[in-house]
Amino acid sequence: MKKINLKEKFLLFEDHWSPKIIAELNGQLIKVAKVKGEFVWHDHANEDELFMIIKGSLRIEFKEKETVVLNEGEILIVPRGIEHKPVAEEEVWLMLFEPRSTKHTGTVKNKLTQTKQEKI
């Protein structure tokens, strides 16, 4: 067993919108990411997605639904099939819990789409 220090992991990278895998638990990947600016509208047809805010404030917009603002220490589970767009006015540190099969931007292809995620 090896403990994981989140702050140390976040200090290993600077890039935005590029999740890094830090652990795996029962088929779920635990990822950390730094985000800033607007992401793309996307959904995950077959998987729920959990956002946990470590540092900062993240706005998640939903088509035809109310926008949710997440602050440090808060989580949100976006149900499968729900189109969403994360927006960060300033840099946000977040943790994601997703099945291994989850594609970064669902079926949407964009300049921000990551097809291979680094393990740190």
C-alpha cells in the first residue's frame, strides 16, 4: 500500500484540461486535472462522471438545465448522457472518478480532446 499526496501530484504538471491518472479502484480511474477557461460541450453516454473540487471554483453548464457552481470540497455527479460544459474563470484543481472506458470528451472531437492519459 502506498499513500498518495494530492498536492504533490498537482505540482507535477502545469497543463490544463489534461487529466492525469493517479490511481485505480475497482475499475474506476482516479484522475487529477488543472482546468482554466472553457471546455467543450460533451456527454458520456454510458458512464456517470464525478467531479471533486480540490482548489478553486468550477461552473458546470448544462443544456436546458440549471448551471451548477462547485467550490472547494464539493462534489457533483453528472449522470450518463447529460450534456455538460465545465468552465473555470481561474485555475481549478479537480479530481475525477470515472470508469476506465470513459472517453475524455465523449464522442466529441476537439483540440482539447485527450486520447491517451498519462499516469503520474
